[in-house]
Amino acid sequence: MTTIAIIGAGSGLGAAVARRFGAEGFSVALLSRNQGRVDALAETLSAEGIEAKGFAADVRDPDSITRALEAATETLGPIEVLQYSPLPQKDFMRPVLETTPSDLVGPVEFSIYGPVAAVHQVLPGMRFLGKDKGTILFVNGGSAVKPGRNVTGTSVAFAGQAAYAQLLNEVLGEEGIQVSQLIIGGRIIDGDPEKDPAVLAGHLWDLHAKRDRFRLQISSD
């Protein structure tokens, strides 16, 4: 059995993805800063018959991500799918003319240093699993493709992450490792036909299983 590691796992999209991949036989590693929250989510999923375990990790600390993913592999098995989907902090979202150099440190650590550390940690295991197995999934808001003047930090950092993801897609695709990005415009909305967590989780499963596209964009309209 292989594992999906969800960085930024919570009770919304993270839980929905855990259930979708868990239904396909995946073990689930739940990574978040709050150990108590991921432990509680893991307990809920375990009661539903999904093997899951929580691991504490701060995405702004590359060493923390490396340690958590290493522990997840040792506990649950090889990581076949990595999902990077932490929710940005509110203080990353300042108007452009109020954004100083120091205001960009957090967003860059969060959206660029974090995923780079995660990818480097899981890539050897994905290569070991063989061709057409490993998948790296990035989940971003709409500012990744259309910057917003009032959300400067995420606009700049998400754009950098999108560029990194596209470069990975080009290079790792040659090895049979799929890299895809799901862009979600606006909020995730329970019960919405397009942006309900379970619907979005289905899209993420398809990106992994079908392996036929880099980017899927869900509009905010």
C-alpha cells in the first residue's frame, strides 16, 4: 500500500482528499502545524476505515517538512502522491503599495521554500516506485494566475510556486512522475456544484489517475 501526504491538511479540502484517496486504498499522512488537529482528523478517518496518521510540520521551516515526511514514510509507507495545499495566512494579503520587502518573506517561505523542501524529500521514493506512479499536486488560489492588487504576498509567491510546478512538470514528466496544479478561484464552498470539497477532491484524484494535464482551473464565477 502506498501513501498520499497532504501538506496543509484540515477539515475541508484536506479531509475530502483523504477520503477520496483512502477509498482507493491509499494510506494518508496528514501534515499541519497543529498536531492536535491532524491527530483528531486522523482519528475520524480511521473510524471510517482509512489508515491515517497526523504529523506536525511548519511549511515555513524546510527542516520541519523534511522530518515530517520522513516520519510519514517510515510509519505509513512510500509516498506516491504529495499534495501541497496549506492555507495562506491573512497577513500575506496586503495591498501592493503597502507591501514592504519584509512582508514578502513569509509568503515566499510558505509558497516556495516549503514545496521545494517537500519535493526534494519525496522524489527519491517516487522514483523507486517506478514509472507512472508518483504524483505531485499543487493547490492554489486564483491569484496564482491572475494577481490581485490587494493580495500582493500570495500573488507574488503563488506565481513563483506556479512557475516551479510547471518546471517540475516539464522535467519530471520525462520520468513518468506527474505534476499538476489545481487553481481554485474564490472560496471553497460546501454544497457548491463546482467548489464543494468533495468535488475538488475528485478533480485531484483525476489529475493523479488520468495524468493528462498540468493545470485545471476552477473559476470564481
